[in-house]
Amino acid sequence: MDEDQGPSQIVAQHEPKKSIRGRLRGVKKTFFTKQGILGDYDYAFLLRPNLPFMKKSRQASPFFGLNDKMPVVLALVLGLQHALAMLAGIITPPILMSGTTGVNLPAEMQQYLVSTALIVSGVLSMIQITRFHLYKTPYFLGTGLISVVGISFSIISVAEGAFAQMYSNGFCPTDEDGTKLPCPDAYGALLGTSAVCALIEILIAFIPPRIMLKIFPPIVTGPTVMLIGISLIETGFENWAGGSGPCADAAPTAYFAVCPNVGAPHALPWGSPEYLGLGFSVFLTIILCERFGAPIMKSTSVIIGLLVGCIIAAATGYFDRSGIDAAPVASFIWVHTFKLSVYGPLVLPVLAVFIICACEAIGDITATCDVSRLEVEGRTYESRIQGGVLADGLNGILAALMTVTPMSTFAQNNGVIALTRCANRTAGYCCCFFLIIMGIFAKFAAALVAIPAPVLGGMTTFLFCAVAVSGIAIITRGVPFNRRNRFILTAGLSIGYGATLVPTYFSHVFSYSGDNKSLQGFLDAIVLVMETGFTVTAFICMVLNLALEEEVEETDERLIAADEAVATKNIPVNAQSFESSRGTSGHEKRV
């Protein structure tokens, strides 16, 4: 039974209010007894490796429902597991967008953005987990599940394209030799545009989910999510080889002749075998954790791989700790601020990003309900969808005001819920607590920013491929491969793949060079949309899916004929004679 449903009997129910003494007794039982602190959970299950010679336990661990009471230590352990499972996904976007592939911010501002991303993820996740009822309305804010949020990956490729455009049109400064200089105003423009465009996801939240799914079915969202991951793999793989900045260019300047630059410790040319080996150490560790690791290692394999890569890099002299030493002990939101503005060419792509975030939220919330053993249909389920999408849109505005790019519901934690058999919101609140603590300690963020590019590339390549595979999974689960759907996917992916592989194909279509900034901004917006592969794919697939009629193929006709034969066979004899008499009389009238 869902926690938001009413009682099964229509009778007056009066739950006695707990007295102060009763509440104190509950606190004492929770924090000062063995049952309240440890319980009887099999903690060895989380730490037992999957080795060939070890005997596996056949006893299933207990399942903790949404509001079940659970031991304090278990809540903290599982909360930390949730936080580690989403850590890599949270820190990757700010590192990429503030680094050499983005707006080239100085190290202290990069550290601040990583710290703030962790804090904001923890704060905004609490909104999703708590679930507020909007006064005197049938609507909710939040899902009431372990629906944690982090920075959306879909904004990365849009932001990188916009930043490149800003450097080329003079919005951002460059050096005499063309080297890109720090451009915090570009990041502020991204934040301001995101705050305005997040309103569309708030509006989408009030559309009934069944109508929303009709407009954005799996045949639209699947290839879109897949191309988001594919478009990011290039950046991850360039980092794996040494760096995705100027040092990866075919003809780098003298300062970037080696990666990351000539002043870095143990700098080597891009593509050096040492760099490839560092990235491969991360990749191999992730695979080994999946094969031989304990349950807690499997759900945090990406972070364990990152840790192993960092240890090897530090032992071989690739780590630069100067940024860690110079970083403050603590940080918080608004230590650094950015001038907010709306950049016209970014509006259409960012609107597409928030529409995609809404579609992703529906799938993620449905999966969370499923692994949490809650209903995936009915009014309560639809209210969770509505509340989750509304919280996603509101979080987009709040995140921008907190100097962080758009947030979306994360899917990684569904695997943790299924693995640990714990859907309890207490573990979710503990996850938020750990994220906030990680963000406040600025030294931790500084250590993450100082990670060598090959180590980061080995991790991000795996993460971005996981995004692409999740898009493929959406297609295979929700799209029948008949002729019509294959045609829609082919048409949508043709230009989408092309724009992803050749991102500058549309740069020379417009030749306007006048003084009309409004017209120039509009043309820049069209170029940015057309060069963002997943937005083109989403638009084409959506239009064709609504325009092309459903077709009945030969296999479908056989199934329909078989069903009709079974139905006719099950009709009673009297009913068959009645139908035959009706058919006879009808025939006589026609004659």
C-alpha cells in the first residue's frame, strides 16, 4: 500500500497524538539501544566480495519500505553509498564547463563550483524526497521517494557549443595568439538563461502524464538520451589521452605543447602511453569491481576506479597539489557570484534541455517507484510524476540562483535501492547530509579539481557511455521495431548523428555581418540548435511520430486473426446461432 493512499476501510480513524514523554522514549530507543543503532541487519552482505571460492548467502536481506523504521548506522551507511554512487555524476559537469573546454575559470572558481554543486544537490534533493502538498490544490512538490538530483549531463554539450560561439563572436575575450581567457560572464549568461527557461518545465508539470508521454514517447526520448551520451564521449576520450583543451589541438601553441601545459608536473604530449595507461587503470578497476566486488563496491565502482587512478597518478608524480594547499578549509554557496544575463542564442537549446529533463524525470520516477515496491499506475503514481517534474523545474530556477547549472533527477540511485533493498527516505536524507558535508569542505573539492585529466577521462568516458546505453535501453523497452518506427529513428538519427560527428557543419550557412544584434542573435540561436545533435533528433522524431500513422504489419495481422479465432471459439453456442441469424437476415435484406 502506498504511503499516500487512504485507509482501506471507510471508518473514522483517530490516531492518538504522541505525548512528549512518548516522543522522548522513541528518541531514546532509536539512539541509545542496540536495536535502534544497529538493528539485526546483515552488514556483512554489503561488504562480502563476489569471489569464485566464497560461499554465497541464500538468505535475502530485509526490505525497508518508504517510511519503515531502520537502524541509525544502516541509514548512515546506505546514505553514504547513495552519495558515493552519484558523486561522479555531480562533479563532472562543473569541472568540464569551468575548465579548458568551457569558460577557462581560474582554479579557485572551479573548486567553488564543485563545492557548490555538491551542496546544492544535497539541498534540492531534500525537496524531492520530502514531498510537499500545495495548499488548497491537488498538486504536490516532490516525489516522496529517494529521488536525488544532480547536474544534468544534457546541458554540457549545449554549454560547450555556446561558449565556443561566445569566444568566436567576441562575447568572451581571447589573447593575441587566440588563447581563450577566463569568461565568467559567459557562465553567468548560462545561469540567467537557465533560470528563465526552467519555467517551461514548471508548466509541463501541470500537463497530465499520459498526455506528456504521448507527446514525448520512448521513440523520442530514447534516441535523444542516447545522442546526449554520444556527444559527450569525445570530451571524455580526449581527456583520457591527456586533455580536451588546447593541448589536444593539431597545432598547439608553445605553452600547450604538452598536456595540460608546460608548467604542470610530469607533463607529456597528448596521446602519450602513460596517459592512456592512467585512464585504463580507472576503466579496469570499474570492471573488476563489477565482477568481484561486494554490493557496496558495485554501486560505487566509478568512484573506486577514480580513487585507484588518483593513487597511481599521485605515486607517479602526475598530481599537482598546489591548488589543494591554496584552497580554503570551507566553502559555501555565493562565495563567488556571476553576473546573470539572458543570452539569446541559448534560449532555444536550453528550452530543449528542460523538456528532455522532464521526460527523463518521468522515466526515473517510474523506475524508482518500481524498485521501491510502489504503484506505477493510478492517481498516487501520477501525483508523484507531477510533483517530481514540478520540483525539477523549480530546482532549475533555484540552482541557477545558487550559481549551478540545471539539475535533473538521477537514475543511478535506483540501482542502489534494488541492490540494498532499501527504499527508506531516512537513507535519502542521510545521502543529502553527506553531500552537503562534502561540499562544505573545500579541500575535498580542490582535490577533485586537481585530478589529472587522464584519470578523469577514464571515469567520464565510462559515465557518458552509460548515458548512451540508457538511451538504447529506453528504445529497446518501449519501441517496437516495425517499419514505421525504424523509419522515424533513421530519419531522426541521420541529422542528429551527423551534427554530433561534424558539429560545425552549419556554421557557414548564414553570411549576415551587419549591425543588427537582434538578427545576429537569432541566427546564432538557429546555428546553435542545428549543431546540437540531440535537439535536432528530438524535434524530428517528435514531429514524425505525431505525423505518421500507425501501420499494421503482417505479423500483427496474424496475431489479430489468431485473437479473433480464439474469441469466436469462446462464444457460446446460442450467441453463435444468434450472430448467424443476424448475418442471414442482413444478407437477405441486401439481396
